[in-house]
Amino acid sequence: MKITLNRSQALKALPVLTQSQENMVICPQGHVNSTNVFAFQDQLTKAVMCPGSASLMVDMSQVESLDSAALMSLVSTLGLAQRLNKRFSLCSLSAPARILFELTQLDRAFEINEFATIAA
């Protein structure tokens, strides 16, 4: 299932496309920060907890900026996915986001792909 989170809806999820019964993709847009991180975290948690879902990918191609609250939300979701033995990955990071992940050394913790493809 592909979920798009956009600015105008304050990161409320809209199911758009089913990619696979086992794989989900979430596509946040705009600025992910302390003002909307609770909605973002809620969507990530629901996606990871979804029965029958083996993996979750967050397509970061439309994210303009992240703050520390957004990073902590992603780290929390990674931990939850690991406890549930589910795959959690990020893809399509912008150059500034990639630098942020490298500076915080979170690029070592996350599976980061160039493009939104989920391998079996």
C-alpha cells in the first residue's frame, strides 16, 4: 500500500496505491517537524503494526526538511519494526536530508535506498 502524506492535510494519510500485500510505502511531503510529528509518528506506527505487512519504506523524495523530532520518530519506528521482525527502510533522500543522516550517523542504522523499490 502506498500512503501519501501532504502539507495541506497536516500529514494525514491517504491510501493511493497498493504495491503489494506485504509491502507498504509512506510518502511524507513538505516539512516534517515538531508541529506535525505526532501525526507522522502515528502513520508510521500504524503502517508497521499492520497485520500482513512485512516491510515499510518511507519515500523521502518530497520531504523538504526534517528536525530532531522527525529523526526521533524515524528511529522509534525503526526500533518497533526490528522488534516485530519487519523491514524498515528509507529511500530517495534529498541531499540536505542525506547530509543530516550522515552527520548524525543515522545512515549506519537505517537501510537507505536511492529509489523507491522494495526487494523481496
